[in-house]
Amino acid sequence: MTDLVLVERRDSVLTITLNRPQQKNAVDHELAVQLSSALDTLDADPGVSVGVLTGAGGTFCAGMDLKAFAHGELPVLDGRGFGGLTRALVRKPLIAAVEGWALGGGFELALGCDLIVAADDARFGAPEVTHGLVPSEGGLIRLPRRIPYHVALRVLLTGDPLSAGEASEYGLVDELTAPGAALDKARELAARIAKNAPLALAAVKGVLRATQGLDDRAAFERQDQMIAGLLSSEDVREGAQAFAEKRAPVWRGR
């Protein structure tokens, strides 16, 4: 079977590449299954702290494979959403490296990541309303949380694309690069993040996602439940000992 998703580990960073360049990395059912498996590998590998998601051939993802859909294929997995990502609970930080278009479901895959690095000529599009649909795999929910509400509303109501430059101005894109350099910059960012304790990284991501919309009291209660075991971890002791000994810590993820 063709590898529709490529996985490459460099030190503690796992790069996941959508590999249907002739179809602009449009997502069919099999790609969704393989992407879901790659995300499980990211979370399960104790030697990996951060993931990078990108697309082959100069396009991040053109969304759903409409030809496959016409033949009855759905690129949505139960409990995991579009591409096996948009509704999945991915524990470790995930960075999108976007070249070209992130369109429709492809935009929602990028929004399902925690950070976005994009080439300055990249485009983000949510054209669903032009086809009588709505971006129900994260576009309606996540985009207004990541950029100003009325900007999100404009993008979602018109179907007009959002340039990487404008997305950067609003904070959706964390870093802009020259065309062709998004993956290298995303890996560089991932390597900076991966220098830190993996349990702490996962805790930061988990707490931020779990406490959005809660009042302070409820947020603190949820946070304290989620990080209860962190202070007794080997990594916390290693961090303190490494600081005292003026050396780089050696994280074990436990």
C-alpha cells in the first residue's frame, strides 16, 4: 500500500508529511487512517516531544478528496474527526508547516495544530459556504478563538481566503518564512520546544485546552487535577538537579 503519510523522526521531533502531492494532499479515507496512526505514534513514542505536520509538493492540504467522497468515502474517523486529527486528543505539541494552500478541511487540519508556521505566500481558505456547507471540523469553533471575531466572521461568511501575512498580523500564524522554508522553520521551532521537559509540555497543552472558557475557580481546579502528578515526576527532580549542577537536563518523560 502506498504511504499516503510519511513519518520521519529527528531527535525528539517527529515530522508527519501528507503525501498525495498530485492530489494537492486532499484527504481520502486511507490518508485519514494513516494520519491517525502517525499521530498515535507521536503520542506513544517516549523519545518524541513535538510533532510537525506538513504537506508534500508545495501544498499543505486542499481539503477533502471530492472524487473519493463521490464514491462514498468519508475522510472523517469516528471520535477523531477530519483526517483523524480535528477532533482527536493529541497530547503532545503539534506544529503545522504550511506551504501553498490550506483549504477547507486542510485549513481545519492546520487549526487542529497548536502552532502554525507558514510561507509568506501561503493561503488559508474556508470556502464551504460557497458550496452550501459550513466548516464543521473546527473552522467555526477554532478560527474565532485564534483571530478577532469579526475577521473570522468575514472569512467564514465570504469564503474569501486569508493571506499568510494577514493571518500573521492577527496572530494565527506564529512565524512567516520565505516560500519553501516553512518546514525548516517549523522544525527549528519544534527543536526549541523539545529542549524542555516532555511531561511539562504535554501538561501545558492539556491545561490550556481544558480550561478555555472556565471561570478562574473552575480553571484552577481543573488545572490542579491535571498536574497533580507532575511535581513528583523524575523530570521535575532532574530539572532541579541539573540547575544546581549547571548542566543541561536529561529528560526521561517520567
